[in-house]
Amino acid sequence: MNNEKIAIVTDSSSSIDFLPHKQYDNIFLVRMPIHFGSDEYIDGVTITVEEFYARIDQEDIIPTTSQPSLGETLELYEKLRDEGYTDIIHLPISRGISGYYQSLFAIKDMITGINIHIVDTKCTAVILGYIVLEAARLTKENKSVQEVLEYCDYLANNYKVYFIVDDLKYLVKNGRLSNAAGFIGKVLNIKPILTFNYEGQIIGIEKIRTRKRAIRHIIDLILEETKQYKRVQYLMSYAYNPPLIEELKEATKENFDLNVFFESVMPSVIGAHVGSGICGLGYFILEK
């Protein structure tokens, strides 16, 4: 019998607010601050995703984000220990786009009486949300900490996602595009296609004229890449932008049953770095 009591901790970059997480009582969330100039908001608490995307469309301000509070994170660790949890599996935003992962090691040793496991997720948004839900599912199946950690690591190293953005100004301004110097080029109606590399950093890979063609291109990429695998989980993510969502789904359903997609709106703390014109498709390799 497994006597471990496992808590899953993540942050608001994971899209977990928009995913079916309430069936699991062992998922806990730390929230990230968003800044519009001197105004600070807490993602999902003092600003909703609808309010956030409306504001970036209406104002000529590029928002920024901060790491979750380390003090609040430590308080959560202590609370979970006091509630009888033996282990915490912390699934944070990719270390390739945030310093939060590395900062967690500074507080990990400040607490005793509980085992803390920090996972290098190499992802964020709906990709991270899927890993969080899978981790919680495995704990409810009474899997051991080691088994859950191994599966989280497998998922973090066996996914691919392609994002289309309208404008690179958000990523460049906030320093989140790793190969920005060789990728910037503001040409009318050109849509950059981005992905995560194996370090969990955002990189640009192609520039396609018009969003329609860019969506078609990433659909073709995914169809070609996944045909060799026995089983995959498809992913879909998008800004809170109804016309964009409709365009993405209309194009996608030409080749897919939309029910096969695990999908979510892009959380505000990620929208701050990509703008309101982002949409993406991807997949996890579940069986090779």
C-alpha cells in the first residue's frame, strides 16, 4: 500500500483555471502578478482573462509579468505539510522563459517535514496544464511519487507545439524570444510561427504570409509528424479572441474531429508576452 500523500503545485501560467481540475482536490495554484505600467494585478484574481485581453487591445502598453511570490510559495509548502502531505510535486512554468523554476531551489531547503520535487517542465499554458492534470490523475490511482515524476518527465520531453502570433513586439520587449535577433522582421501580414526548443525556450522557426496559411502550415506539420506514432494527445490553445478561435477551429476541423483536442484559452500571464493574436496546435506522444 502506498502511504504517500502527494500534492501537485503549479502556477497560473498553466491554464489550469480553464481546465477540468476541480475533480482533483490535491492541485494547488500559485498566481503570477501582471503589470500594466505601474498598475499591478494578480492573474485570475484582480484581473480576468477577458479583461486582460480587452485591455491589451485597447491600450498602447506592453504588459509585463513577475514570478509568483516565493514567500507565498513557501507558505503554501508549509500549509500542505501541516495538512499531512508527505510530498509536493511542483510543476512550474518553463525555466526557459522564467526564473521561477531556479528560484524554487532557494526555498526548497527552508522547509522540513515534507519532500519537495521540482520538475523541469519545459513548457507552459495548455501543455503544462495537461501535465498537471495527468500528475493528479496518477496520484488518485495511488501511483508512487517516483512513478508520477517519471511520467511528468516523459511528457515534458515528448511534446511538440506550434504557435502563431500576430506581432513579435511582446516577446521581444519582454525578452522571451530566444532567437529574436535573427527572426525579427515586420512585414505586412507576415505571421511568425514559434515553438519550444528542448530547453523550454521560445524560438521562431518560420514566417508565413497570412494567418490562414500559417494555420494550414502547422496543421500539415502536425499531420506529418504524428502519423508515425501509435497514440497521441492533440492540443489547442488560443487567446481570448472569439473570431480567432472560430478561424482556428474551422481550419482544424477539415482534418480533425475537434473532440480529440485538449484545449484551453491562453492565460493572461502568457498573453502578456504574445498578445491577443496568438493561437496554437500541438501534441503529446503517448505511445511511440
